[in-house]
Amino acid sequence: MKYYIRKKITATFEQAIDRVKESLEIEGFGIVSEINIHEKLKEKIAGEIKAKLERVITSLHSGVESFGLI
């Protein structure tokens, strides 16, 4: 069973993150938090790692919390 949506775009990772945030705001979501997983793990283990999961963005709309994993 597939629990994600995949779409190929022509943008850098940072541009894609900005587009996601802008789209959430247009739909009435506010960004509650953003965690850079790569930086957090690098900080915790004091070294470079290759992580599949880069960011966790938490947003809020009409009292319903949602999480986006990128």
C-alpha cells in the first residue's frame, strides 16, 4: 500500500521547500515548526550522514494539526 504522493519537479530542494510553504499558506495553513533532520542528526552524532528524510514541516489549519515529511 502506498502512503505518499510522488511528483517530479524542476526546482532545487530549497526552492521546493519554499513552494511547499507558500502553497500551505495559500490554503490557510500556518507553519508551526520546521526541523532540518540532517542538521539535527549531524549535531547529535558529530559527523556527516546521508539521510533519506531531510525535513519535517508541521502546519496547522482550523485546529487540525498535520505533518509533512520531506
